[in-house]
Amino acid sequence: MDHAGVVLGGLSIDGEADKLAFVDAVTAHQSLVFSIAYHLLRNATLAEETAQDVFLRLYQDFDKIQSASHLIHWLRRTTTHRCLDTLRHSERRTHVSLDELDIDPPSAQPDRDPIMSQTLRRLVAELPAGARAVVVLRFQEDLEPREIAQMLDLPVNTVKSRLQRALIVLRGKLASLEESPHE
Amino acid sequence: MNDIEDDLKAALCRKPAPPGFAAKVFERMEDGSASSKARWKVSNPFWMAAAAVILMMVGSGVVGYRHHVRTRNEAALNRTLAALSIAAAQLDEAEKRAFPQERWERIGKQLSEVQSSEGK
């Protein structure tokens, strides 16, 4: 569980207490931010740079954070939007070919089915950016469609339909992979 | 069929940030927040030299401007004096035309005669 003991208020970042709170926030939530960035961008270097940028932005806006839950919401939202901007502006567009994908960084816990996990991560990377963001926020962060809709500034029904279509696509591709002979 | 949603949760679980990530964030943070002080301390001689050059340029510009103003004022003064001189000469000429020399002499003679007759 994330460090719920971080107390944040509207103090100036120059205060020693706030500096310690910021350090605590980075330490406690770096995996959250990095993971969202990595699963959306599928490039560890780019994900690390993006994650650093997010925390630097947090440093600037730290006095606006009102609570620990607000902090987590802020980090999820900022990271996701920054990644979506990167995907929109980069030449990678919304689709990433399998050849371009990085080797997956190690997980904190061992995969029960590492091959399936690796396959699914690659299939998720092939989804359009919008659908990819919905899937990551749903299954990495365990957010409900309503929360995802608020975070992405989308109607709830749009989030639900994107999620549904993404699952259909993923199931279909998995089925195709299972049926096609391995070379 | 496997429940794809459980598999997705496992596949998309959070991954640890790379080693040293937090340190890099703090380093960038310190660089950003202390940049104004650090830049002043580290490259102070450079900025001092640049500031000195700029000050010299500005200073020479100020001196030049003052010299220009003084020169301009002196020229204006000279022109004014010249105009007054011309005016004075013209006035003198006008007087001479209005009161010719022989008339002054005649007036002087008459005054002398008057004075001598009164003296008798």
C-alpha cells in the first residue's frame, strides 16, 4: 500500500516539512508513475524521463496538493496526460510495432505466467493511445470507469466502450496467437 | 477461456522505477531550484566581465550623449550671440540712417552755442 502517512498541506515548498513530504512522495510513488509511463510509452528510457518530468512538475505545484489521495490522483492524471501528449506528438503515433518494444523491466513480483504477461503487454502496446490509457488505468491502477473518465476528461460511456472494444481486440489477438503455429 | 482481465492485471502490475530514479529527480530538482544561485557562483567571473562590458558601453553612451548635448547647447548659444550681434549691427545702421552723423554734429554745435550764449 502506498505511504498513507504523508501529510501535505498548503505549505510553501521552502518549508523543511514540505521538502521531506516531497521526498517521501517521490520515494513512495515512483513505481506508480514509472509504470504508467512505461505501459503507455513502452520505452523504459522515455518512461523514466517522463516520470522525472512529472515529479519535477509536482515540485512546482506541491502547494496545490491537499491530501495523500489527491497526490495519487494528481500523479496518475499528470503522468497519463503527459504520456498521451508524447504519443500524439512523437513519430511513434499510437501504434508500436513489436520490433520497437523494449525488453520489459523486471516486476516486483514474479509473473505467474510470464509468457502470457509479456504477450499481453505487447498486445496492449498495439492498442490506440486512448484505449491503451483506459486499459492501463483500469488494470494497473484498478480504477473504475467513472474515475478513469474524470481523469481523462472523457464521458463515462466513452471509457466503457473503449474498454470493451479493447478487451474484444485483445481476446481476439490472443486467440489468433494461440491458434497460429509457432515458428 | 482464461479470464483475460486477471491476466491483464498480472501483466500490467506496477514495475519498480529504475535504480537511482529518486536521486535523479532530486538532482534535477536541485539544479533547477539552485540554478540562479549556482550560476551566479560558478560563472560569476563570466557574468562580471559581461556586465562590465555592458556598463562600459552604456557609460560611454551616456558620456557621449552628454557631450553631444553640451556641444549642441554651445552651438545654440553661439548662434544666439551671433544673432544678437547682427541685430545690434542692424540697429546701429538703422540709427545712423535715422540720425546721420552731420546731424549729430549740428545738434552738438547748437548745444554749444546755446551754452556759450547763456554763459554771457
